[in-house]
Amino acid sequence: MKRRAMSRGARYAGGAALLVLAYLVAFTTPGTALVEGSIVTTGHIGEQAITRSIAATVHDAQLAEQVDFDFWIGTTSGIWFVADATIVATTSRRGVEADVFIDGVRYPSTERVDTDTVDGSVIDAGFPVTGPILVELPADVLTFPGARSAVLRISPSGDSRLDGVIEVTIDLTTLEVESRLELEPRRDGLR
């Protein structure tokens, strides 16, 4: 029995095919950001959105130049984004954070008021908390291209990779900028 030797050209073609295949596998393998990214649940104003660790209902959203609590007056060189939300932990006690994303830029909730808002709170499982979320935005935010599709993200505190987050898209250009809003502090229970 005679063995036929593979021609040099066939060996080069086979090697090139293997290199192309290896490149395709490497190119189509998802990166760390995608593999470890947050699991997004899309919500809408007035509807409850649920993830593995939190559930939230964003009741409404407003813009204001100044916000007032009982003993605190919030002034800013920009404008305030104010959302009224009810949040509940679903499985165990969780801290909650909120951010607004516009054109890929993250605007975190304010830390100037920490006991009167639902963001930055620790919420017990099964016990809803209702109150405001406050985020300071630039004064000219309504001229940003992304102002029509701003995203309010509510997430568990800390590292939210591989955890559920709730995202509500809000068209900021449809909101009137109030000169002053009087806010109720965070309270236990539903709205």
C-alpha cells in the first residue's frame, strides 16, 4: 500500500484555514465586560420592573432648579432630575443606588441628602420604600443629543456585575423645568 504525501500547497492551505478559524473564534468570543455585565431589566414609568434582588416602580420624573425638603434646600449650578420611586428588595436586605446616563456619561445620584431619598438607602426584603431619587445634571442638559433618551438606572449598591439592574428611559425634553419642588422624604410603604 502506498501512502500519498500531502502536497506542500495543501499543507499551507490547511494551515491558513486553521489560522482563519482560530481568528474567528477569538473575534466572536465575548469580552469580559459582556460576560460579567449587568443583567438589564427595562422598565417604564408607572410599571413595576423586577430583577433577582430588587423591584422598582418609577412613578414620575421632573426637573427643577431647586428642591426643598423639610430642613434642607437643594440648590445647584445645574438642574435637578427628580424621580419618585418605590423600591423593594426581593430576596434579602440590599442597598440601592441610582444613576442617570446621558450620551454614555454617568451622573450619580446626589450624596448631599442621604437619609431622605430612596437611592443610597438600605431596603429590607419585602418592605417597600417610596421616595425621591435626586441627580444633579448640567444646566444645558436639555440641549444634549441624548436628552431624549436619558436612562435612569436603579441597581443594588456596590458591584452590579452579574446582578440585575433596572433601566427606565426618559425623554428629558418633554419635562418642564420647575423653579422649585417641595419633596416628601423617603417613607415606608407603597405610594
